[in-house]
Amino acid sequence: MRTDYWQKLEEGGIYHIYNRAVGKDDLFSNDGNYQFFLNQWKKYLPYLDVFCYCLIPNHFHFLAKVKPLSEPLLEHIKSQATVKSSKFIKQEIPYHEYLEDQFKRLFGSYALAYNKQHDRTGTLFQKRFKRILVGDDYKLLYLLAYIHHNPIHHKLYNAYGLWLHCSWNAYLNLDKQSLLDRSEVLRWFGTDLEAAKAAFFKHHENFKEDWKMRDDCMEDV
């Protein structure tokens, strides 16, 4: 069965959302680029609860849930004053089509600023961003660890927390404000907060060890 990488973004659905730069280009070249992208995400996509993310030089990953439509969100959509927002409010297009347009606006605004800063022209992102519905708890927990493990996988660092453009450290500092819905993630590991935090970190360490064993075995073949 072939994976559908471009599934519709539906209310209540949890998705693995990712994209990369065209060719061998980078998406992010300095700390300001990473922060600007996150700021643009918050600006254009308040319709998603983010559970975790990782931005590395040539691509990004997010694990996020589409929020149910509410009056505040509908008012926000009206305030966008775009062709797609107007059509959605008039019920001429479905919600997923409006959300896809918001992603296009995010990527377009970021690419415009990035190209200007780096004296670059042309397309920056691959044409279509991938979004895959997460269908079960096993996959959900796997992706949570996989996304946080991405800087280790790509050999940027060898430990969690050293790569700053990732949501890992937000789970170390729960008292600090974050764009993440950390409370829901920790509930996946239990109702007692301290026990849930311990299980969260244990899950990631187990993932790291399993990944290392897999790589070691592959190298031995």
C-alpha cells in the first residue's frame, strides 16, 4: 500500500508535516532564519496545536493536530481577508483547502524574506509539503521521538538538547512559555506529571539506543 503524502488536513487529525529545500539548498542559514520561520508559523497557522518540531538546515518536521473550528478561529479566518478565507467563510471551499493556502502563505513569506537576505532568487521549498495522518498511538510516540532525534540522526550533535532549533528543550523547561501543546503530549505518558515526564525522557533515550543499535547492525553487514 503506497503512502499518501498529501492527505487532507481535517479537524482533530494529528499529522506529520514536513518539507525540505529544493536541490541541495538550505532553508535556514543562521539563528535568525530559524526564529523567523517559527514566528511565521505562529502568524499563519494558529489553527494547529504543535506537539513537537525540529528545524535543521535543509528541512523541517512538525507533529501537530488541527484544532476544531471555534468562534475565535473563525474570527481569525475572517481577519485574514484573503481570497481563500473569504471563500471558506462563504462555504465555497472546505477547511483543508483554506489550511493548505495558509501553508503556502507561510512558505511564500518566508522564502521572500530568506531570498532577500541571502541575495537569492527562485523557489526555496519543494513544491508540495508532505502531511501524513498519524493513525495509531505507536506511530504517534515513534514520531515524537523521531523528530526530536533528527539532529542526532543527521549527525549535527550526539545528544538531545544540544541542537537549539528543536522542541526538545521546551520539555525540559515546562515553566517557560512555548508554542507547543506540552500538556497533551505528557498525558500520553500518564496522568501524574512527574511520572509522565520521566516516562517521556525514558522513551526518548530508548529510541536513541534502539536507533544506535540499528545503525551499528547496518554497519556490520
